[in-house]
Amino acid sequence: MALKTPDQLRRESQRAESEELKTARQRRIDIREVLATREGRSFVWTILGLSGYMDSFEGLSSDEKSFMAGKRELALDILRLIEDADTRAYPHMILENLELSEEEKGNG
């Protein structure tokens, strides 16, 4: 196996960076597509809610805290992806769900 020249290594590195940028760009496009519909936003909101990312760890055992911390970290990763794709999406989701809660209270 021949050693690669610095030029070959640089070109390979640039190709890899270019692929990473394409992947990140496509991920943002995909996330925007999901967030473009009420159903998509509702699904993401449900996942965030299941994560318990806003819950307190008070009174939990060490193992439970570790488990919850992992779930919270995943939710924060999702929030970072949302923020990277569309900075208005999460506040929009909050408002939608507040309105939905108010409607449910009025109908209840």
C-alpha cells in the first residue's frame, strides 16, 4: 500500500468536508419539511414531551437520574437540530400547543 502525498490527503479531506456539508444541508431541509406541517410539528412536540426534558430530577435515584439525563440530552440534540433548521420553529410549536391547550380547556 503506497503512502499518500500531502496533496492527496488534502483532496480527500476536502471531499469529506464537502460531503459533510451536503449531509448537514440536506438534514436541515428534511427537518424544515417535517416542521412545515402541523402534523410534523405535533409529532416532534410529542417526542420532546416523551423525553421529559423539562422534568425535575428531584427525588430520583442515581440510576433514574442517569436515565433521565440521557433522554434529556437526546431532546436537546433534537432542539439543536430544529434551531439549526429554523429558528422560528420551536417558538411556533410552543404557541401552537398553548393554543391547543386553551382550546381543550374551553371544550372541557
